[in-house]
Amino acid sequence: MLDYSRLCLKCLNPSMSGGRCTFCGAPEGFMQEPAFALPAGTILSGEFLIGGVLGFGGFGITYMGLDLNREKKIAVKEFMPANMGGRTPGHRTVTAKNKEDFQYGLNRFYDEAKTIYHYRHHPHIVHVYKLFRENQTAYYAMEYLEGHDFKDFLKMRGGRIDFKTLMDIVLPVMDALECIHRDHVIHRDISPDNIYLGKTVKLIDFGAARVAFAEKSKSLSIILKKGFAPEEQYRTHGRQGPWTDLYALAGTMYYALSGKMVPEAPERLVNDTLADVRQMGVSLPDYSADAIMKALAVRAENRFASVEDFRNALLGRTGPKRHTICPVEAFRLYGLSGYYAGSSLTSSQRLVAGRDPSQCQLVYPFNTPGVSKCQLCVDIDVMKGSVKVSDLYSSYGTRVNGQMLPRGGYMYVNSGDIISFGEDQVFEIEF
């Protein structure tokens, strides 16, 4: 049980002693910065306690938060565009300077939040728990990520990393992009500061809202990230698709390997001075270097059209990705989040997850949101020598790598695959 009497309103740890936080050093009654941020201690939606500011930019503020129902740290993002709205220090309500522009930006922000929420079960996309409107603006509550963004990680590594380390980061990002591209969704803001490295690699902030408003206000050159945005994003009616995200991802890879930014795309249209990544003192296979440079082609028609094509080229594959099935005798489930977070469960037999203790080995409390009495089964198919995940006609569904299983259906899985269900129950399977 959390000791609220000792709660620091900045870091939301129960560590106040003698008028000062022993964890973050904040004094009791600290002043929130920036001044137009929500006051620390504000409760939103009747369930989220607002703490200190984690970061802010031209379009919003991200706060440390506490889910009062679960007593779990979260992050809360608020639509608060500095040039379109304002708030009197110490107050909650946002006042729009231009109601039409503010409402347009607010709607795009909310649409973006709904997009991220849709992919909340994907292991490599930040989990959004709830979207809501309050104080004449909009918010979404999401998981609080501990770790560093890729930009800071590179700084800690001296500005560049080796190819193997890079691929360990990039491949999960590719999985996330492949998932959203199947639904014709484009991230539009891939860059080192939108890739988060913690327990797992996570893709964060989608750029749809920010870029959409920039297109409306004709200020694209101000809002786009130089070195990562392709030329079609600089044009109001530029044709965008998966190739747009792949250019940005390749720009991120080039920067991580060489320590140098790709020249801004409009400049490359006039005079392309981009050096081959192999000329930057980088050790990597020729086919991988060729793939990065192709993804960085100035013209979209000269790039890869899909994540699969780019990934295959990076890895030197000549055909589609094939999963190999090997005989297994036991499997292990590692809890990434939810009720069994941090737990490791090994089994050589059938394992059922759900709320019914008479039928389940992985038992959840009766009031766990989104978990059925018998949710799913993981077992070894002895005839195939492989592991199978089956949905047991659950009410809210079971996912493997973000893909929903048919109700009552099953899927053979590979070691390293992610199983998710309920509100935030996520496991990695190994064998």
C-alpha cells in the first residue's frame, strides 16, 4: 500500500522527509515548470494524479503520473500547444487563442492517441491506457517507460554504435512499423528521440498530429526533423507511405552508425552530397550498407516499398522471412507487464491462463480487466515438436505479436514471440 503521506508530488515516490524528497531532491510545494503546466497534485479523470513535467514541446506537455486505482506510475500527455493556447499559472483550464486552429490541432492529437491506443498490445509500441477530454483540451495516459531514448543512448555511447547493436534496436522497430503499415498507418516521425530503450525497444510519439497541423499552417519546414524527414514530407501534397517511414528509419541508422546526420532532403534534391555509409568508417556487410543507402534514396520511387523488403535486404535474405520450427521439450513464459510482470514460468506441459483456479495454472484475480475465466492455453504439439498458443473463446481476445487470434483459434509460435491479452498482460515466450 502506497504511503501517500510521504508522496513527493514531483517524482511520485513515497520519499518525502523533512520537507524534501530523498529521491529527486524536490522541496515540498515545488514550483511546476513550465509555469503554464498543470499544477502538481491535480487529479485527472478521477483516477490519474499529476506529478512533475517529464518534457514539453511546441504541441504538448508530458507529465509523470500515478494511476490511483492500480497505484502504478504512468505518463500523461496533454495537448497544450504554446502558440495556440494558454493557461493561467496554477489553473487547469486551457484557453484557446484561435479557436479554429486549436480545435483542429486538438482533433488531430486525439486521432493520434486513438491510433496508438489501437496498437496498445504490440510489444514494441508504447501502451496507451486511456484517452479522455478535460479542461478544454485532451489527454492520454500511457505506460511510464524507464530507460533512455535512442538519442540519449547514442550520446552515452560516444555518438555512434556498431552494426550488431544497431540491429538489435532496429529489428523490433521494423516489427512495429510492419504492424501499423498493414493498416495503412504511417508513423511520420521516426527519429532517435522517438525510439525508447528500456526492458524492450518501444516506438513512441507518432507524428501525425504535429505534421498534420504543420501542413495546415504551411510551416512544414519548421516542424520536420532535418536529416530524418524525406522530401515528400516537405510538400503539402507529397505522396507518403511506408517508404516515408523507411527513409526516416534509414536516416536514424545512418546517424547511429556514422555519428553524422543525413543532409536535409530538399538540399539533396538539388545537390546530393550524402556519402556512402561505408565511407564513414563503419564495419557492416555490403548488402546491409546497400540496403541502408537504397532506403535513403532521395526519390520515393527508388526506395523500398515495404518493411519486409528493407529487412530482407538488410539481413541478406533473397526471399520472404521464414520461421523455423524445432522440436522442443519445454517452454518458458516471462512476464513483461501486468499481474505476472518480472515472473518466469517454465512448463513442459499444457499451461492455461485465466481467472478460474480450478482450470488454470496461471491464475488471475477475479477482477482483472479483460481476462476471461479461461483466457488462453500454451502447450507443446508433440507431433510437430513445436509450441502452440490457443485462444479459449475468450471475451476480449488473445494476441501474438500484436495480431489477434481468431476466437477459439490457435497459432504456432517461435521463441521470442510476444503473447498479450487483457488490459496490460504481456509475456515473452522462450524455448
